[in-house]
Amino acid sequence: MTKDPYAALGLTKEASADDIKKAYRKIARTDHPDLNPDDPRAEARFKAAGQAYDLLKDPEQRRRFDAGEIDASGTEQAPRGYYRDTARGPENPYTQSRTSQGNPFEGGFDADDFFANFARGRGAGFSRGAPGDVPGQDVQYRLGVPFLDAALGTKTRITLPDGGTLEVKIPEGARDGQTLRLRGKGTPGHGAGQPGDAFITLDVIPNPDFERDGDDILVTLPITIDEAILGGKVPVRTVSGTVKVSVPAGASSGQMLRLKGRGVKGRNGKGDQRITLRIVSPPKIDDALKTFMEGWRTTHSYDPRTGKETK
């Protein structure tokens, strides 16, 4: 990824936490690979933004990066020469004589060799088990999930950098930013070392018809003038299919209806679907409708703004 996570999001270090979140969501909506299947540059921007967001959304990680304690990948930044100086220091038992310490290195000890070996061991993750038993590394991936797949749950696959695949089960009611842990699906260990884990962060792709609020689903339902006045059964989409909802006679724009249990799965069961009504005039006002409304207004006029302050 870029060495500057702020640049990956199009921001500077002065950006607020809200700026960081908005910048990432904007890039996720425009450059997601599912929306740009033939554009490797968009995919690269999306991945870089995801890695940058993972780092900067955590206040402590952001502070440590800004202070130079970790790099853009989250790796610890040791003071320059720390390990080399330690290896050469008098407190290092490997620099003492073989007779006093039982040093197995024939012909003395090279601090530079020790530093190189130590760094390689540190990068792989030391194990306190038998020599050569080194646990595998954890790996992290981001996965774009369509809104309905996250709501209903599904199975999908991630294509790994080496060309392999990893099956991922998306739980019903998965949330944007949720991280799944696949035990033993990281890099393999050495010797008897256990394999690492894979951590999958979900990016839920917005749906134009649905919005999520907690475990509730929010939708807007357009209705005709006659449906608003006379009421009736009107079809409405839910995450699990289309159902009929009863619009009461005399309904108004902005009025909310509720379908119990038609939301997404949460800790306390399923949420509801909240439906906001919006009255839509016909695309063309013909003479018959115009004449009728003029006559009706003459004998039935009313003021819906009574009692409301006008500006």
C-alpha cells in the first residue's frame, strides 16, 4: 500500500475521524471491484483505501502512526540500530566466551549475523516450543458484499494473491465493517507451529432500495393519489421478497408503516421494516382530473398548514 494512508484517502493529517470515514465510504462506492470488474486501477485504489481506513479508524493506531511508532502496514518501527546495538552490547550472552557460557558458535560470534537471524525470526513470529516450531502469520483481507447477501447470509469465495481461493460464510445480518475470523486459514506454520488465522473485513455495498438502521430496514414507498385517499393493498419490496402492505385511507406523505419481523437478524431476533409513504402525482394531469379537482376544491377546500408557522 502507499506509505501515506492519508494520501490513499485523499486527506491530510488534519482530517477528523468523520472525514476519514466519509472518504473511505466514497472510495468504496466508486472504486469497488464489483462495480469496476475490468479496471485494475480502481481495484488498487479500493484496496489501498481499505488498508488506510483499517489503520486510521483506530485512534490509538492513528496516534502511533503519526508518532512514527508503526508504519502504514501497522508494523512496529524499532529505533534505528536497536537490535544491532543490543547484539553488540556487553549484556548479550552470545558475545561472551564459549568456556564461560557454552557458546555453540565455533570461532566466535558475528553480531551482524545475529541481527539478521533475529530479524528473520521476529518477522516470522517466534515460538517458545521446540526449535524450528514457528506459528504461521495471520492474514487480513477485505471483501465486498452486496447489501442483500449481508442481510440474508450467503457463502462466497475470496481469490488469494497466489491464485488460490478461500471460502467465506457470510452470516445472516452481517454488518458493514464487521470482521470475520477463519481459524487456521492464514499462512502455514513451520515444524509443529500452528497455522495463522485469516481475518475478513466486510464492506457492505449499498443498495438503492434499502437502508439499514440497526436491525431495521428502511424503505420509501411511492403511492398514487387514489391509493392515498382510498387506501388499499400495495406491493412493497423487503429483503426477503415482495409482500403486500395495507395503506390506510387518507394516508399522507411522510406517514410511516411498519412490518414486524421483516428487518435483519440481530442479537434479539429480527428487526422490522419501516416504510415511509410518498404520494406521487400522475405524470400528466389530464382535463378530467383537473376538472374534478377544481370542483372538489370549491366545495371541500381545507388547509393542511393550519397551526403551522409559515416562512
